[in-house]
Amino acid sequence: MSRTVLPALTVPPGDRLEVVSAWNDDTPYQSWRPQILVPATFRPGTTSRVFVVVNQKGGAGKTTTVVELAAAWAAAGYRVRVIDADDQEAALSQWLIPQYAEGAAPHSLRSVFFSECSLLEATHPTLFEGIDIVPSGLDLKRVEYERPIGSEQALASALAREAEQGGSPYDITLIDCAPSLGLVSVAAMSAADDAVVPLGVGGLDMKALASLDRTIRVVQERNNPKLTLAAVFLTAWDKSGFARQLAGKLSEDYPDAVIVPVRRSIRAAEAPVAEQPVRLWAPESTAVSDYDQAAGIILPGRAA
């Protein structure tokens, strides 16, 4: 099977976001520009790392965030596995389409929850070098209503077994959650090292974050004390007073997290239809540059 190599970006310096350790609230609005906030307390991750991308509000850009971070890290030489933990049909598995080996069982994430296979047996290549996928479909809904024994820890247990059996072949695992805080999302957060939250720049998005924050804290207390909030992505970012206010509040509420504005890009919305990462479909997009820059901050790259 021929696989497309994801290219490194050549972005003019003027198109990169400035990286700061604190925002200057005194900057006049006319002079204010989007910046990536990297607090002095932030420590970049190391491999092997599991990230859960979560927000129970739909339309926040979760799947785009998963795809673009995966593409950036694969282009930097990492081996990346993405897990589709969303039971909607138009989700990750319809964008990065799994390539099933001839004669092999088309196992999915549902198979892992019902102990029908290992996580590795449910992992399949995509058409892009360095990115493999654990797919899902509508049958993942069965986990929510049948609730197999040990469901909340099913993913954490699958990753632990993989580590015990010689270690994971992947440097990074990214889990794309559904726009809900159901059993599968809790299982994903219970298995992760870090949470990444895509957030739209709107009042309803901020209210949704408050509910998500409560859930993360409960998971930390009961299931996964190592879980941290690594980054918040302000998706489809446009310059506005509210965007500035929201970013400031986030920096107060999550003082150890990286906060990344992802500038609005019309072409980014076309990429799922083309079944390509935005990095390939529209490499000149500011969104691609923003995700690429953030990926290098959250987990610095290496030579392929």
C-alpha cells in the first residue's frame, strides 16, 4: 500500500504566531495580535504520550485538532496512533480512512471495549505515513447502553497490556472524543496523560468548558490522578474583544496550560471532504501553521 508522506512546513516568519509567557493586557486593541501563551510552568511532554481531545460541545474543532496535531507530529518523525472515540458517522474514521489488511478482521474500538481483540489488533494503517487509526462507527454506541464490565478503565487497561507486552510501537496516541461526556469519553480521559481542549470563541463554549472542567476534576480524583490539562485551542479565532477576554480568563483558570489561537481558515473546512489533513489540502492555511507551531511546543519534534 502506497502511503503519502506528510511534508514539513515552510512558513514565512511573519506568518508564525509570537510565543509569550504572559499576555500584556495594556496593549492597545489596534496593536493587539494573536499570540501563543506558554506559561513558565509548562513542561513539554515526552513519548510515549497519550492525549485525549475532549469537549462535550459540538462544533468546537475536536476532530480537526486531532488530525492536524497527528499530521504535524508525523511530519516531525513521530509514529502516531489516533483513536476514534466518537460514535458519529462523520467523525475521524471518515476523514482518515482505515486501510484494512486483506483477510484481516476489521476490528474497531468497540471490539476493544468488548474484549474481542487487543488495541494493537484494532489499529489499522491510514493513507498517510506515520499515522495509524483505531476506527469506530455507530456500533460504538453499544458501549454506552450495554456497559461491559470495566468499561471506564478499558482503554487504560488496553494501553497497559500493550506496554507490558514489549511496549507500544507508537510515540503518541491521540483520542478523539464524542461531543458528550458519556462512558467512552470518561474511559478516554481515564487512559490519557494529557487533555487537550478545543474551544470555540463564544459564550456557550465557555459555559460548556465549565462542565468539562468538573468532569476532568472528577476523573482526576477517581480514575486518573496523572491527567493534566496540557493545552486549550481557541479554534476559528478572529480578532475581537471577546476573544481577548476569553483568552485572559483561560490563562487565569488554567495557569499551567498552553493557550493557542487557531486563526479562522475557510479552506480547513474542505479537508474532510477531500479525505486529507489540512496540512496537505491547504498547506498555506494559517490554521495549519498554528497547529504545527503548537505541536512543536507541546511535544518537540525530532528528525524523521
